[in-house]
Amino acid sequence: MSSQKMENSFGETIRKLREENNLFLREVSAQLEIDASILSKIENNNRIAKKELIKKFSTLFNTDYNELLIIWLSDKIVNELKDEKNIKKVLKIAEQKINNGKK
Amino acid sequence: MSSQKMENSFGETIRKLREENNLFLREVSAQLEIDASILSKIENNNRIAKKELIKKFSTLFNTDYNELLIIWLSDKIVNELKDEKNIKKVLKIAEQKINNGKK
DNA sequence: TTTGACTTGACAATATTTGTCAAATTTAGA
DNA sequence: TCTAAATTTGACAAATATTGTCAAGTCAAA
């Protein structure tokens, strides 16, 4: 349905989608075949969604898969770097490595 | 000792350091208290070094810890994104999130 | 208060990562 | 080439980390 702000966390994103659709957490979790407690944790960024869930979210909310994936991936990167120093430098080097086609 | 090219992989970096110091893999692995097979895999980028090893490497080779850490972290990021599309966008969003102080 | 929606925490079940070991391969020197 | 040392590889076990389940908890609206 609606396009998401990429700067939002994955949790914020799917909570917003759920609320736009006026669905209870319990209803969404049933559709996704996961326990409501897990969805709650995901929405509150207390747990990272399994990658396969992204597809289910995009189908359920009729929203773009790649958009959600980008949000999810960027969350993972942020999570991996959040306690580190020199984050900008790390990202810059990572991008260089990717451009060079290096592993 | 010498400063490392950041665009190199962690494996290439420590192999170069080892060779500059004319040490056998077996000697370095003994210093690091890991099996030689693990070090071999790390040098060949077939396994990611545990984070705590970075400190030992920097001590052993008398090289800057933060430099090695940046190389190691950027490798991890590359690894996480290597099979994905929209990598540049993901990195851009990740940086935005970090700048915004968001999780 | 009761009810329904959501959250939290403990812990069990799974999955992933890491270490160990032996065998295979490669390399360097006689 | 032959040999021995150096390195690599792969199978598996051990250790860690992630995920799922469930019961108890909080919170807000009636």
C-alpha cells in the first residue's frame, strides 16, 4: 500500500503498516504464523525479524518487498555497528570494497 | 608496524602482516592460541575471525588495533550485503539512521 | 475491577558458528 | 623427482547464538 520512510526502523515500519490497516497485533501475527509475542518484539525493535518474514509482510500489507528489505538490511547494519567507533569510515571502506568487487 | 590498505580483506591484511614478519602460519597460530587450520581459513577469507582475535593480531604484529577493526568490520558488512541488491541504498540509509541516532 | 491488547521474561528447541583433528594438497629444497 | 614441512580442506563435535513457546505481567478503556 503506502510507501515507507526508509529512515524508520523495521519495527516502526511494520507497526505503522499494521495501524494503517487497523489490525490487531494478534491478527497480523496469525496471518504471519508467528506468535504475537514475537511480532510485538519485532515492532519494538527488541528482536530482528527472520528474513523470510519480510516477504510475508510485503504480501500481507501489499507493500513493496524491496523497500522493506532495504529497511530491514539497513537496520541490521546499524545494529552491527551501533557500539563501534569510526562508523562512517567503516561504511566508506565497505562501499569501496563492494565497488572493487572484493569479498 | 606498517599501516594497512583498508580496501584489503581482513584475511589479506593479516597474511601480509605475517609474511612481512617472516613467520609461518603455524608460528602465528601458536602465538594466537588457535589451531593453524583456523588461521589458514581466516587468511583465505573462508572464516571470519572472532572479534577478540583482532586485539591479539594487533599486539603480535605491533599494528594499530582500530585500523584492523575497521578492516574487520567492513568485511563483515560486505559479507552481509554481498548477495543483495540495492547495496548502495542500504548503506546510505544505514548511515542516515546512524546520523539520526536511531536504532 | 474486568476485559482485551500488548509486552516481558524464562527457558526449550533450533540453528549457526567455532574448534579439533586427520587427511589431502601444495611448496621448497636436495 | 623425492621428501618433508607448510598449508589447506573437510567432517564432525562442541560451544554460542537465535528463535519459538508459553505463562505471567502491564496498561488502557470501559
